[in-house]
Amino acid sequence: MNDAFSLVAKTFLVALLAVSTIAIAADKKGVEATKSDPAKGEALYTNGDAARGIPACVSCHGVAGNSTIVQNPKLAAQHDAYIYKQLSNFKDGERSSPIMTLFAKALSDDEMKNLAAYLNQQTRNPGTARSKDTVEFGKKIFRAGIAEIGVPACAGCHGPNGAGIPAQYPRIGGQHQEYTAAQLTYFRAGTRKNSAQMMAIAKRLTDEEIQAVADYVAGLR
């Protein structure tokens, strides 16, 4: 009986080791597959791929990700994990945009990672707050929130200078006021749904509060 038990135990151990070896090999392969190539990302960002109907990202998002079109976000210095997530959300329909959804669907997973890696390495051009009348109001919301209506301080997640936290919260400092205000409005309306946290917060903000905090954020550096 002991011999039988020993044989079963040995057989199980051998099988377990085999499965572990396969799992480790697969894991290593997965890690290798996730490596990004910023140089390839730069080429795709700058030139696009006409044969596949992918335009140059630079035409809308500017040289090195520094958009000069206020409706289009600055992507320079954005965390690569965040850019990859947004492209993935456009691709799978979790985030909606007639233009970006079309382009994202044409990108492979590796191409999205390459673009994200390239943009993460760029330097964002600074922006400026423009409204002296509301900048202090926006600063108060960003730094302290609005406790009476359950709005937390933006700085709690996005940092005191809007740099965000890699792989968790995006860089928003220096972003175009118009773009930030538009996204908060979309979150509030439920038009943009790929962040339950931002939807809950934005629903508590008025137009005036959105414009003020968006203007303050534009001047962060």
C-alpha cells in the first residue's frame, strides 16, 4: 500500500514539475512578447501606414505628441500604460470616437504598445491657465476637492503638478483646457464610460466647476 502511495506521489510530483516548467516558459514568452519598440512607434506615429488606412498620428496630435489643436489631446509624456488602455478601449468599443475607433481597430496589440512607449518618452510642452477670474477656484477644487458634494481633490490621484501615477492615473498637467473640459463633460453625461471613478466624480460638477479646474490644470507643469 505504501509502495502504491509512493508511486502515485512521485507521478504527481513529476506532473507538477512538468506543468510548472511549461507555465514558466509560457510566462517568459509572454513577457518577451510584451516588450515595446519606441522606434517603431515613432515611425508609425510620424508616417502612419497608408496601405492599411492608418493616417499619421502627428497630423492630429502634433509633433512628438504636442498637439496644437485644442480639441485633440497632448499625448507627449503620457504614461504608456494609459495610452495603451485608451487605444484598447477605442478598439473594443469601451470608449467611443468615430475617428479613433476606426484607427485603433486597424492597429495590432504590439503597435499600440509601440506607440505608447514612444509617446511616453516625449516631453510635453507647457500650457497656461487663461482665466484669472477662475484660476483660484480651479486650484481649490484641484487641491482640496469639494467636500460638501463628495468631490475628492484631483491632486490625490493626479498628483500636485498633474503628473499622474504611472499605470494608474493619467498625466493631465499642461493639457488643453478645452480637451479636459470636454472629457469631464462626457464623463458627466455618460458619453464616455471607461472610468467609473471619473463618471461618479464628474456627475457632481457644474459647468463652472469643470471649466475652472480644466483651466487650472492647463497651467500645471
